[in-house]
Amino acid sequence: AQSVTQPDIHITVSEGASLELRCNYSYGATPYLFWYVQSPGQGLQLLLKYFSGDTLVQGIKGFEAEFKRSQSSFNLRKPSVHWSDAAEYFCAVGARNTDKLIFGTGTRLQVFP
Amino acid sequence: GAGVSQSPRYKVAKRGQDVALRCDPISGHVSLFWYQQALGQGPEFLTYFQNEAQLDKSGLPSDRFFAERPEGSVSTLKIQRTQQEDSAVYLCASSFGRDYEQYFGPGTRLTVT
């Protein structure tokens, strides 16, 4: 069965520091991979996605993620965090033969000035 | 253009009441999804429509949950005889179809008292 693991429930960083949020997935083939961000009271906004091709994908708001097949990982990175990045981040996997997304439990990012 | 909209944004129901939650997808989007997000958790898939056809309802937790999309546009998620465990945020998403990203609405927060 497909599953997504986000090992870090809560991460705190200082503004300007670099960030890496971890995501591991379980799936029998190459899945579609996504990172979404959710601010309080808001819906989910897509940050970036991986379907195929270049394993380093660029997203909005200066985020990037790297698909590593050997590690079954799709970690999200940002070189310099801004206070407005404080939110909940969800990694998700989509199967190629269905359309539904399987989400991780999320990582809450807190940013200190 | 307009994004996915959902109404109401907040709903309080007494246990045992029926509720109906509405989703207006992005115009032209063929696929429509419903997810349930419990407090502190990631969204969980409920059901999926392609146009008016409900192709997957494997995530509906019980037969008290029913979804429809009669004209292939607006969708309604109905919950009969609500229970406290139904309290959650219900998210709707739409997409152009397979291999396209899903765009999420702001969600409806349902509280069952």
C-alpha cells in the first residue's frame, strides 16, 4: 500500500536560516510527488510537483525538492527562510493509475525573527 | 480566474443532523475530489469524480456519507445522521484530469456537537 512519512512533526528555524523538510514514501513504482503548504484556515497550495524527468524540481516561493529513488525520498528545501513561510507543509504521493493523493501527517514550521 | 470554492466555510451540526457541503470546482476541470482532514492530520481521500461519474468512493468511511456531481460541475458531499467523529475539515479539489495537479478549496470546517 502507498504511504507517506514525514518524520518531523514540528520544526523551528530562525529567519534567514536554511530549511529541509523530510518526506519518505512507500510505493511500488515511480509515483507522482507533491509538496503542499497550508496556512491557518486556508486550503492547500501547491508548492511543487515531480512527475518525471529532472529529479531536482523548482517550485514557488523559492522552494525546491529533490526526488531520490534509491532513498524513496522527496525532501523539500529552501536556502533562506522568511517569516511568512511559517505554516504546515504536507508531502503527498499520487499513483499513476489513480488520481487520489496520499498525504503525510504534515510538518509544522515555525520561524523565529 | 476563480479558484475552487466551498460553502459553507463553517458548519455546526447537532449529532444526528444531516449536513450538505458544496464544492464549486474550477471551470473546465474534469476531475473532482473530496478529502477529510482531521485535526492535526493530513487530508485523507474520500471520493473522486470524473465529470459526473463517481469512479472511486473507497475512502468514504460509512454509508452515512454520500457524494454526487450530477451535471459534472458542482458537487455536494452529504453526511447523514452526523456523529462526533465526523468533525473535521472537508476539502474539495479539482483538476483537468489525470496527470494534472489538484487545486484545493479553502475547506468546510464541520463541528458536530
